[in-house]
Amino acid sequence: MTLEGLNLPIEVTRQLTDGLASVGIQLPLFVTQLFLLILSFTALIHGIRRLRREGASDLPALLLTVGFGLFVVGVMFAWGEELLYPLPGQLSGRVDRIDRQDVDRFEGLRVQLLNGSGEKVSREAGILDSRNGLFALSYEPVFADPPQTLRVTAPGCQAVDHHLQRSDLRQQSGFTITYRCQ
């Protein structure tokens, strides 16, 4: 067993979800995570049985087995956090536009929340306050699939994506992102 085998549950999960998508079946992200959990748990059990049979002298096999266990723990931790501390369903913040300082610098500037598939999940149009760049967005919290990206757009500029952490989505006071038209 080599350490490249640690990617095996991820590759099998990807092949499963891609195969189902090719016949029109789009799975929610938590189902994909469930596939990964089952495959990692199966690999963990297999690794433990192999180590018991052959002994724990093979360090890469031992690390690989522990890695599968950590996959299982990681998914369970993320799901537990989601159940114990659900997201509020709203995000507020401020865009600091640094390339323009005139009165109408927020004219046409928009923000939107995107999920892991790049689909818009925010309910509002994402219009900013024209004086200070404040915004407030709401979204429907989906189990194991929080908004991943805050996209900022402006006429004549490329969209700028800000990757969101779970801590960004849990903040009550909002956060500030810097924007420059590119």
C-alpha cells in the first residue's frame, strides 16, 4: 500500500458522482460526502484487518489506515458542527472599492453568494449601499453545502471571487473585502 492510495476514496466518489451526473442525476453535496464517508470507513476497516494480519511494521500502510480514519473523523466533525451550530442564513459586510473614490463609486456594484457548484444561492439582487458599500444577503442554509464564494461584479470589470470560510458565514458583525476593477 502506498500513500497515493489515500486518494482512492476521493477518486471513487468523484467517478460515482460524475457517472450519475452523466445520466442526469445531480446529487446534493451531503450525499457525495456520505459516499466518501462510506468508502473511507470501508478502507479503514480493511486497513485495520490487514494490519492485524500482517503486523504494524509497514509504516506507509499504518499511515494510510490512519489517514482513512481521519477522513471519517473529518466528515463526521463537519456534519456535527453543521448540526450543532447551523448557519444563520444571512451574510452582511462591506465592499471597500479602492480603485475609485468618487461619490458614485458603488454604482452598479453587485454581490452574490455562490455554492460549491457555482450556482447563485443569495436571494437578493446584491445591491450595495451607495454611500458606504454595505450589503446584506440572505440564503437558505443547505446541510453540508454552505455558500462557498462571495462574487463581486461591476459593469465593465471582471468578477472578483472571495472564498468564504465557515467563520465568515457565522460572523454577526460582517466583514470587509477590498475590491479593485480589473
